[in-house]
Amino acid sequence: MNHSWRRISAITRKELREYVRNRPVLVAVAIFPLIFLIQPVVLVLKLPTEVAVQLSQRHLLLYMLAVPILAPGILGGYSVAGERQQESLEPALTTPIRSDEFLLGKAIAAVVPSVVIAYLVFSLFMGFVLLFAPPGVGPGLLQPGDIAAQAILTPLLAAAATWISVAVSTRMSDTRVAQQLSLLGCMPLVVVTSLVAFDVIPIQDTPLVPVAVLLLVADVVGWRLVVPLFNRERLITGSR
Amino acid sequence: MPDGPALTAQRLTKRFGERLAVDDVSFEVARGEVFGFLGPNGAGKTTTVRMLGTLIAPTSGSASVLGIPITRTSGVEIRQRVAVMPEVPGLYARLSVRENLECFADLYETPDPKARIGQALELVHLSDRANDVCGGLSKGLRQRVALARALLSDPEVLFLDEPTAGLDPAAALEVHQLIDGLRKQGVTIFLTTHRLEEAERLCDRVAILNTSLRSIGKPEALRDQLFKRSLVVRTAAPLADPDAVFRGLPGVDGWHADGVASYVLPVTDASMAAPSVTRALVAAGAGVLAVGESQHSLEDVYLELVDESRPAAAS
């Protein structure tokens, strides 16, 4: 079945315009990355030079992978529930757009800003470490493998978190509840990335590419799983 | 114009759990017809529109739009050729009027969207408000934006769910003129409304629904079907012997008093009965104030038909 990219991009463009003008959503999306930036920055400043060798054997940088997971939790949570709340879902669904196109448009609109924010936060952190960290800490912390993992896994994790949050959003009519439950739904991903970052789950020998492929497959499967949850009749009439 | 009706519904039924929203409704709407769908709140009007607009599936029965049967897979094909203006405008409140329309022009994959948006805005007289944020518009203006949005795709069938709800009389008149214009272009219009004068003025035929279909036909035919034609006679003073005046007059089936110096005469043909009634009154020396045909409004028909205690009329 062919998808109409014009219809998909119409939804994406509309969503992005709405996010930019929706202060509560903007503030919520900005707060989480800031929290994730402040804490490691303070930590890095306090690190003694002697720990540089220890740092090179750990993957603390992957802690930052929580950013592309949490931002879509807020945006994806808003996506369908927000439409229901402002009663704009029915007019959109009277057009020829199909459910999978509608959801893909929504998902892209949640993933794109989340990835941009995640890369931005990560770049700021790297810049800060290179400029202000004690000698030896920078090279220990900024390992090429971790930077590559951050770059490649960020959009894939953002997409996975987006599908979790969009799935939650299809079941909710209140945006705040949807966002809170979406964040809760994304927590398992945060837990996994944190456990990797703190070496509870050892990944030293795991090649990056299979992990990325696995996540990509999970993202596509996520999209296909969320589509049946998007029950037009229930969403429009509120029937069970 | 292609043959065949624009809309058909055959024994269309919709249940939400235990609640029966639409029960066994059948009708046809011809291409280019303005069809009114009347009924009280909760009668199933919006549910019917949603079924025909392929937003929700019927529980049983069948329907087709522009000859395309409504199935699980025909939704996109149907929605490309129809437009629905829901009761609630449902605009993107943070977006401007133009941005709202741009989004929908793309959803309909409208060719030359910029020109089409300009035309739609002109039709609803909103060209000068194109850059206003929709959240700041009055209810009436939002309604007009929703109408412009429905016109973007140049639909063959337009479903209008209470299009003048919340509009002031002047704005409602503009909508009426717009509907008249669309009718002239051959657009089939399915109009649900509470405003009976609106239905009477705009619709070629009306259907009256109260979960099941109560009646369907031209407004004047419904009146004739439900109410016997009658003449209303008013005189300056009560007649001394009304029975002697009215009995035996051609076309007059009887009489009854309707207040002081006012009489109602059931007639078979008002145009035939009125002259003889007038002559008889003059011959009896009565001061004739008025002899006229009794006018039952569509409202009378509606109130009679939506009465829950009456069984549904076969249609």
C-alpha cells in the first residue's frame, strides 16, 4: 500500500507548528534535557584527573541516551490526546488520510525535535567537557565508541519511545494524563540505557550495528502495532 | 452528471453497546439534491453522517456514497470525493486560518492549494482574516473557517452537520446563500439541522429521524400527508348560525369554531372552497375579516413526527 507523503508531511508540519506555539509542551520538553545536562556537568567539574583511566573503561556518556527517550514521551503523549482535547481529530479523519499515515506524521513530528534536542544537549555536554573538564577527564569520558552509539542510537531510541507514547496517547483523552503515562511507559527504556551507562548491563563486546538494526526493526514493528490501537470509532465517539 | 443516487442507505443500524443510535434507516439522496436530516438531540443524525462519511462502521445494514459501497477498504476512496463539516468546527486553535486550510489542502492533496485556499476564503468572506489565529476567532467565524475547510477539496457530496449553529442571522443567511450556490454547481448536500425554517427554505427533501426514520419527502408533501388542508375564516362578529352558512358548500367537509368569530373548515381543495365560502359569508351578512388557507409549518410536521409515542412512518 502506497503512503501519501504529502498527507504525512501535512500532519508533521501541523504538529511542529502547534508544538512551537504550545508553551506547556515546550517547557516540559525543555526541562528534561536541562536536568540531564546540569547533573553531569556538575559531576564532571568535580572529577579528579586520576579517574580518567577508570572513565575510559565505562560508558557514562550513554546516560545521555535518556534525553531522546524522555522528550518524545511528552510530545508523543500529547499527539492524539491533544487532538481529542481540542476536538480537531474528527475533521482530520474526515479527510482521505489513513490511520498509519496519520500516526506516522505524528511520530515524525515527535521524533525530529527530540533528536535535535538530544544532539544539542549532547553537543553542549561534549563542548563543555572538552573546554572545562579537568585534564584527562575529557578523553576518558568522550570515547569514540560511545559517541558513535549516541549518534546512531539517539533517533532509533527516540522513535521507540515515540511509539510507546503515541500508543498511550491513543487510549487517553486528557493530555496531561497521557503525557505522564507516556513518560512512565518510556521508563523501561531509560532504565536499560542507564544500566548500560553504569555498566550493570555490560556491552563492551556488543557491536553497535546489530543493536541499531534491532532497534530499527522494533521501531517499524512499533508503528504497525500502534496502528490497530488507533480505533477511529472509539476516538471519535468515545465508545468502548 | 453520472447516473445513480449520490447516497443510499439500506436498513442502516448503529448500536453503541446497548444503546441503539440509529435503527433500520433507509433512504436515497439524488445527485445534486439538498437533503435535510431533521431530528431532536440524540436522534442519530450525527451518527448517520459519521457512517456515511466512513468515520464509523454501521452495526448492520449497508450504504453507498457516489455508487461506492461503504466497506472496510473503501473509506479513502469515498473520503477523497466527499467533505464533512462536523458540528464542532475542531480547528487547530494555535494555527492561523490559512495554516489550518493549508494542512487540510495537503490532506486532500488539493492541486494548486494556494489558489484553492484563496477561493475558499473568499466564498466564506474571510480573506481578510486569513492570518488570524483560530483560537481567537468568534464561534461564528470558526464555523465559517470550518465551512471553507470543507470546500477545499471541491467535494461532490458535502455533509453539513448543523452548519449555522451559533451563527447570527446575517451569517446564517450567508451560509444559506453559499448552500444555494453549491446546489447550482450540482453539489449534493446532506444537511442536518435543528432550524426547521432553514430546512424548509433550503432542502429539496427532508427526512425526519428519531433513532428510526419517521418520514421522508418534500416539506409540502409531508405537510399534506400529516395535516388535512383547511380554511381559516375570521369574521367581525360571531356568526348567528355557522352551520347554516358552511353546510353543503362545495369542497367543504365540515367546520369547527376556533375561538370567538373564528372558524376552521376542513377542505378537499382550498382554491375551490374559498370563493364559495366567501360568497356564503357575504350572503349571510357577515363582516368578513379573512378567508385563508391554514398554513402548517414544517415545525408542526416535525413536532408531530418526533413524538416518541407515535410509531415510525413507513418510508
